Amino acid sequence: MPATQKNFKALSVTPGPTCLSEYTFKPIPSNELTENIVFAVNKGYAVLNPDWRQRAQEVIDYVNKVLSQNTRKQYRISKFLTYPTSEYATVINNKSYYVSNGAYGGTTFFYYVYDGKNIPKVVSDNLKNNALVGPIINGQQFYAVMGTSYGIFNILLSKSSLDRLIKKQIPNPTADYEGEVYNKNIRFAAHELGHTLGLSFGEWYFYNFADQTNMPPKLGRYNFNNLYPRDPMVDWAGNFLHKFSEFNAALINLNANHQYSYKDIAKMHAPKAIVRVKDASGNPVRNATVKVFGARKNAIFIKDWSQPLLQSLKTDSNGIVEINNVDSNFQRDDSPTVGWIAKIIKVSKGGENGGAVFTLVDSQISYIINKSRTHYIDITIN
């Protein structure tokens, strides 16, 4: 772990006894753990690349290999389909491209390969590379992964074909570089299918910011890439087999049959957030000053990266104080209504100080996994 990350550690997941009544995950029968999906590509590409089915199967095989490390979830391609290239923008609404899994809906992987760097007009921003809630068919909710690419970024390229293309663009690429490109390409499938299972509405790779509060202690850079370098939900490339983090794996196991959408799961976090301050001996510290700063807004495109002071509070006789919660209302663009997905907390008293980062994921772990309606942020001052 890099030195700048020394103040942070991977999140602990300790399963509790039962699920909360607001969001009850029902036990999943074993026959619902393997999901039948559809893989569809544009006809223009399929005609020129008749081996695309084999490549698509290799992609899903990789996803299954990732999942098998710490989840019970698997995928099976039940249909290979093509769609008219000009209909990419509307094919998501075509009910004939979806297959039911009996007890629940399912997922279709729509992939569009085009020539050159210029993105075709038929590809709008939300259809470039995204997981979307699809149509409801016969009372069942379906999901769609929308993927587009060209050149070396095409996930349907075989390893040998990709290597040849890379060598045309880079004189002497290293084997590691070639492996990284290939792994990053197929990581896309695991990432977007992860979204359909409820993961990371409010991308995990947004959790990347430095402490700019100018208050001790200096917490350094907080970065999920460093905390979970193999999780496909972070924006990370590497020549290795990806692996879902403990929390994401637990969530996949709970939601393998799509009981909740990612929009629902984003709302599943502890309603309360409480800071507990102790001294080096473990005693509660009363009347400590607790300052809460915004660290990262809950939007894709951020205009203002400042870290303003949001609250200044005092702990009670038990060394605790309730703070305003993080916000799960994910938005695309920054605006005055966008809340904070992450906060930095600084505590001080009598020349001693301490600090911590508080994120939406922390609160989700408390609520979904640990079955607590309150997320506690424990800070020791020294």
C-alpha cells in the first residue's frame, strides 16, 4: 500500500444476523444463481467477424472466473443475437432481445463495434458504456449493458489479434502492457454486469481525493484504487485476474437474482452517522471539536473540487456527536443540489487531534452487511 494511503485500510465486512425490514434480501435458491443472458452485437461487425460468438463466450468466461473466486454468481449465454447497426440507440427497448430466468428477469449485453475514433451519431452519451435498467416484460424487470468500442479497445478481440493491433501502434510494447490492455478491455464486462447486480451506483473510482482541509492530521490521499486494486468496479488496469472486494462480493451473493436495482441499493445506507471520539487510552473525550468537511460530491462531472467546512460541532459527555449524513442521490452533473458522497472529519482538543474519512460505502456496509441503522466513525486523538 503506498505511503500516501497509510492512514486508510480496506473496509471490514462483518455479517450480522438478519437483514433490515426496509430491504429484505430473500434467500436465493441454487437454481437462480446462474443467470441466462443474451449477448448481442451489431450486424455490421458480426458479418465481418464470424468468430464473434467465441470471443463473446471468452469474455463471459472471464467474468465467471472473477465471480467464482468469492461469489456464487455465474452467467450462461443462452442466446447470441445480432441487431441492425443503425438501431443501437433503440434496441434496448426491443423485448425480443431479452430472455427470462423464470423466477426473475435477466440481462442482455448489447455491444457495438465501430470503425475509427469518431463515435457514430447513433451512440448517445448514456449509451457509450453503461449499465441501464431495461424494460419490464410480463411483470419482470430486465437490465441492459450497453458497450461501444473501436480498435484496440474492442473486448471481442482475441488476445493474438489485440497484440497485432498494439504492435502496429506502439513500436516495442511490453508483454505487461499488452496484458493490461486486454485485461482492462474485458474488465469492462465484469464492471458493467456488476452494476446490474446493484454495485456502485456512484462509481467507486470517484473515491479518489486528497486531504486539503489544512487541519491536522494530514490524511493523505484516499483512493479506492489503492484499497481495492483488483476490484473491477474501480477504474484500474493491470495484468492480473480481477477480484471483487469483500463488500461487493457479499452484495452480489445477496442480490444475485436481481431483487433490487442499483438505484434501490444506492439508497441502502445507515440513516444516522455518529462520530465517537476517544483518547489514546480508550476513554471518551467530551467537548472535543468535530469539524466535517466535504470531500467528494456525488456527481460524475465536478466543477468545484474545494473541501468546504460543512459542520463544526462538540462531542457530548460520552464523546459522541451526530453529524449530517452522506448523500446517495447520485447525479451526472455538478449543481448546487448535489450532495456529498464522501466527507473528511477532523477532531481536536487540547492540542491533540485525529481524523477520518466517511463515505457512502462505509454507511452501506453498516446498513446492508452489519445490519445497523447507525454508522459509527471512531476517531482517536493523540
